[in-house]
Amino acid sequence: MKYFGAFLVFLSLSAYAQHEIDVTIASNGCPAAIANDSIDDLPAIQCQINYLHTNYGGGRLFFPSGIYDVSATIYAHSGEILTGISPHTTTIQSIGLSDIKVLQFSGSHNSFGGLERIRVICSQSTSATQSCVHVLHNTPVIMRDFHIWGGLHALRQDGVDGYHENGIVAAMARGGVNLFSRGANWYHRVKFNPYAGQTVAFAYAQNTWAQSPNNGVQENHFSQCDFSGNFDYAVGIYDSGLSQAVTTFEGSVIAGPVYIWAARATLFSAMEFGGQTLVSDSSISITGSYAFNPFGVGGSGVRACAGNIGISC
């Protein structure tokens, strides 16, 4: 029975593997995308995504090395996974780096679309108004080996149960946010650092639930992440007084000011702090952490601290 079950899994994976499409090959009634020609590739990309969605409920769309230009937003409807060679060699960008949202994910709670080994580039203007990549509410998305660069918010994450690993997320707008979250997700080895030394408002900002009505605790977890650079605030958490945000930072680096205006709890463990401002009006815990520039924690929230160096609570 065990071997029969393994055989069924193999068949399932094999069937899924057959649903991989090379975007540079004309097929399924769709034109071929042509890299590096500065001509709009949106018709080819969106057509193949629609084909995968309609016929299989998802699948893998492969982008060989090159730059793919789009004139408007790419809509991934459910379980579509956009896969390249590496974020250094495969790029999807807005034509002329215009101020548009390049990629949007939506889907059910078990859709699990994704972005792998691709760089997404949006407007490089400090007055950009559009998010670069947007994950809609209740949508789980897996991102691995990825770069997102530009826009008002580099990544606007309203989804839940997603996972992000080995990435770089950097907005460009002066009043922007590298990661603007209204959801609940996991992040591992992601750099939320600005490009080219520009200053943005937040490396990470957590706001109230995107879901309406809100559906429970906003649990966001950061492991071995980097929040270094020029920010008004490296971390800002404000869930509109609903006290739903429970955020965990572990083994990460935070170089700028941290302000927690409203949350249920914020937990810091084995951290490196470079800034001299940490203010929380909600409950926080700081354990086994080090401050390059010693500071005292401010704010009216309950504090639990132990085993820290250069941090007084």
C-alpha cells in the first residue's frame, strides 16, 4: 500500500510537471514572448497564464534568461508559478519603467501560486504611486530566489500563509514601503534594504487586516532577515487598534527606528539592532539580542526583556 501511494504521488507530480509552458514558444493559441526587444510581452504572458488557469487550475510558466517588458499588470489567477533562470538573468519589468503594477496574485486559500528565480522591476521614480507586486487578500504565494525593485510598495502583501525565501525587496518612492503588509506570512533570508542608497519611509510596515471582516491574529514571522538602510522607520506596526498583530523577528538585523503603535505582541529574539530608537505602546519581548548603539526601550507597552547587551527595558 505504501508503494502504491508513492506511485500515485509520482503520477500526480508527473502530471503537474507536464503543465509547464515556455513563454518564448508560441502555443495554446498564444503568441511567443520575445526577450530583450523592448516590445510588449503582456499578450503572450497573460494568454498562457489564462490557459493554465482555465485548463489545469494552475501550472508553471517558464521564462528563459532575458528581459520581458509589459505594458500593464500581469494577473496570476490561482496556482500559476512564474519561473526564471535566476533573478540576475531573468527580469520582468514595466515598459520604460513606467509607473504600473507589474504583477498581481489572487486565488483561494489553497491556490499557492509563486515567483521563482525572477527579478521584477517597476518605476524607479521617487514619486511612484503603484505597488510593484501585489498579493491579494486570502491568497497564499510562495516566492523563492527573487528580487522586487521599485514602485511605491515593492511588495504589497495582503495574503496569508505565504512563504518568502532568499529575496530582495526594495521600493523606490520616497514615501514608500519595501514590504507593506496587511496579511500574515513567513519570511526567511529576505533583505528589505533600499537600492542605491535612497530613503523610503519604511522597510516593513504592518497595517490592519486586508480581510473584511478581519479573521483572527495577524501572524508574521521573520527569520534571518535584514532591515538595513535609510528609512524613517525600519519597522512600523499599526493594526488600527484591533490588537491582532503578533509579529516575530528572529536572528535578524534591524538598523533603523522601530515604532509599534498598535499590536497584540511583538517578539524579538537573537537580534542585532543598529538604531537607537525602539518605542512600543503594545506588549513586546526582547531576548538574547545586541545593540550596536545602546538604547532604552520607550513607550507604554508591557515589556519582557532578558539576556540582552546594550538594551535596557
